[in-house]
Amino acid sequence: GAVVSQHPSWVICKSGTSVKIECRSLDFQATTMFWYRQFPKQSLMLMATSNEGSKATYEQGVEKDKFLINHASLTLSTLTVTSAHPEDSSFYICSARKMLASTDTQYFGPGTRLTVL
Amino acid sequence: GESVGLHLPTLSVQEGDNSIINCAYSNSASDYFIWYKQESGKGPQFIIDIRSNMDKRQGQRVTVLLNKTVKHLSLQIAATQPGDSAVYFCAENEGFQKLVFGTGTRLLVSP
């Protein structure tokens, strides 16, 4: 199997606070995890690529100081939205690629709905 | 590049019909393609994949066809069921770089 979990599944926070989202690969090791953002009725937008033991690679236009990514182990990556504002409200989804995989199949978590008041 | 769309194309079918969802991809160098299914409020679920050295691959009730000449990918679902209702995304990849997602197609299956 290839199960990816996310926690929390939803969060509501006040403007200016920070929110941490966890992404875990439950039954496989993942050297690479990805963080996406999805607005209603739109496709997935890659925010950053997270590599275990090294700094994340951010896509153009994504503020690395606002979206902090840590990939401390082969099964866990975290995304921290710092000083969240209402425009950060979105559906955040992580994915993981199996270590030593021969293809770039990414397995997705269930997503985290962030609402910033 | 990234795909952004405000209005998802919708395919409406009757239960039991066969469904065909199409996708045009942009990068002629892409060598790996995936179809994902996303239900409302959930993350994308892997359905089937295909490498560029193939033009057809079959799974359980699903078939993916790849036409590299016109950069076209399709997903065929046989005997569509209400549980197949979801948004379907194609994704392309070149050499382990990032996945690039299509705009998505909403499949509505009526009983």
C-alpha cells in the first residue's frame, strides 16, 4: 500500500497566528514529499518540494519565509503557515514519493482545509 | 506550466455507460503520465499511470490511452458507477521533475 495521512484535516485560526500541518507516509519511506495548494474548482498548484534532510525547493511566487517546510524524517514533513491571513485560506494537500521509486508516482494525503478569520 | 481554471469541464453520463475523459498535455518531453481521481474535500487518489513508451494500459474498469503525436491522453471508465463521480486530473512528468496537473474534468454519474 501507499497511505499518506495529514493532520489536522481542518483548522480555523485567527489572522496573525501560525498553523502547522503534518504529512506522514504511513507504510513507506519517502525521501521526497510535495506540498500543494488548491483553490475551489481549480487544479493543484505545487508550492514546494520537500527533501529529507535538506532545504525545501519552493516554486516561483511562493514565499519561503511564510510557508516553512521541514522534512526531518523519511516519513514526516511539516508545513507551517506563519502569520496567516485570510488570503491563505485554502485546501493544502501533501504528497509523497516512495524512496527508490522507479516512477514519479505521488501518493496524496487527504488534505487540510485552512480557514483564516 | 501550471494549470488554472475557474470552470471545470463536466461530463455527465448515465450509470452503466462508458466514460471517456480527455486531457491535452503540453510538454512533448514528458515521459510519464498519471490519472488521479479527486472526490470533494479529499486528496487525489491514484487511478492508473502510463509511460511514454506505451500507448495503452488497462486496469480494473479503466484504460488509459496515450497519443504522443498529438499530446493527448484519455481515461476510459467502463460501466460507470455513481461512485465514480468525482473530478479527474491528468498529470504529466518529465524525468522525475515536478508533476504538472491538468485543469481537471468533473464526472457526474446519474443513476
